[in-house]
Amino acid sequence: MKMPWSSSVDELSSGETRFVTHRAARRTAMAAACVATAIALAGGVAIGRYSGTAAAPASTGAGSGAAGEATHHYVVGEIGRMNASIALLDPRIERLVSRIAELRQFDQRLRAQTPRGAAAPPAAPATRSGDDEGGEGGPALAPRRCVEASAARANAHAINGEVDCMAATLAALERSVAEHEAAWDAFPGRRPTTAGRPGSPFGNRLDPFTQRLSFHPGLDIVAPTGTPILAAAGGRVIFAGVKSGYGNAVEIDHGNGFVTRYGHASKIDVQVGQIVLPREHIADVGSTGRSTGPHLHFEVIVKGVQVDPDDYLALFGAYRAESAAGKGNG
């Protein structure tokens, strides 16, 4: 969930967006942590080893005359170039470590709680037929090391190759993390309002109009009129207008069968076909449609079936409705 969000437009429209799985998140976090540490250590080892090897020409340069001095200057220049290369890798490693930490925390919440009534969809990646894209495979072999243990191979050419190897390894890791970030962006677990308190939860309740038992297919968040309504995940707007029972409503397709619905808005700020980012302002809280007062009616729909939004919001740690909180609002 491909590289930048802008390149995922086609995936969203065709329902091929992938979601973070338990195994993929753990594998990415573990591999990324190991590789990031290895890159940092390898850079220090490479420079330290080469500078140690370069000490001999520098110390004997006085006796060797101009040739020794030229060698010394060459070595110093190479060490400076490699230091600059490592310095460029450092901020990229820091960014990866930060994102990996967030993915690891999300994976821990995902393992701790499985959404009720929809255990499989959040954790299942989109399946593709063999004709959709080129396949991948082959034997699983141990990764090649960028830095060899033997100091005998320490020379400018070898060290430069090691730095290039570390840069290529980091680039591959960044591509992998970017794919998981796209999945993260399309998971409907972010708080859909900037403020508010729990209203009617998902499930059976006494209807606020008829006072008879009825099913409430979403989660109500009570908030003042005009409170911004935010997209719970990135996706494509598939409905923006008046819907029976919901008043002014917005629906967003997040791919892979996931849709979120936002009802009773006082104002809609998006159009059908528009691509929205996670927590982008899409509408304002109101009391249009079948409603007793200003609030957001929020639904998560998986393959056409409404499921408890609270489970998805809880996975992100964004919102957790208390089981006994609030009365019906519509």
C-alpha cells in the first residue's frame, strides 16, 4: 500500500491495495533493524580499517620523498570522500529507524487484538493472479556481506565498493518500507474527527426515534457542528452527497474491499473521484439526515458488510469507545 501515494491511484481504483500483515510487518521491522544497524557499523568498520591501512604510507612518507607524500594526500582524499558518502547515508538510516519503530508498534497492536467479525480482511494481503504482474522467486540464500572480515583486502577500490554496496542495500530497504507505508496509509484506523466523545456504539441499540431495538451499523462521535471530519485512511472518494438516512455523506474506497462512510455532515469538502490522504479534511460535523443532534456517524465496510469501526480505530490507538458510553444520536 507501490511507492509514493500518487503512484497508488490505479491500485485504489482497482481494489488491489495491499494491507500490512502480521508476518510482513514483523519481517520488515526485524530485517530493517538488522540492516540499518549493519550499515551503520559497516560504514565505521570500512573507514576505520582503511584509515588504519593508510597510516603506514603516511608514517613512512618522510623517508620516501615526494611519492610517499602523494600517496598520503591520495589516501586522505579517499577517506574524506568515504566519510562524505557515509554522512549521506546517516539521515536515511535515521528516517528508516523511525518508520520501522512505528510499524513495529502497529504490529504489536495488530497481534494483541483481532477485529471482531472481520478477523481475516485487515491482515490479508490482496491476492493477484499469475497474469497480473511478473512473478518473483528463486532459492533463498544468505545475504552477501558488504564488508569482508579480512583486512588484507582493504584498499581504495574495495572500500569504495563496500560503500556502494551499503548504499544499494539501504535503497532496497527503503523500497520495502515504502510499500509497507503505503499499506499503512490505506488502513482505516485513524481518528475521523479532531474532537468529540463517544456516542452510540456499533451494534444493537434502542432507536432514538422509535425507542425500539434496532441495529446501528456504525460508530457515533458526538462533536459540535463544524468540527472537521478527517479521512480515516488514504483512498478515493466514491460518494459525496445526500444519502437516505445519512444526510450529507462521504464514502471513501481504500482498496481491497475496504470502504469508510461518514454521515450527517453539515458541509462536504471533497468530490467524487478525488484522492485523499490519511486524516485529510473531507467534511464538517453536522446533524443532517436522520439525526437528533450534531455528531459524526462513522462506518467501516469490508466487502460490502459493515463491521465495528472501534476495532480498527483501536489498532491504531486512535480511539476506543467505552462500552457503556453515550446515548443514541442517529
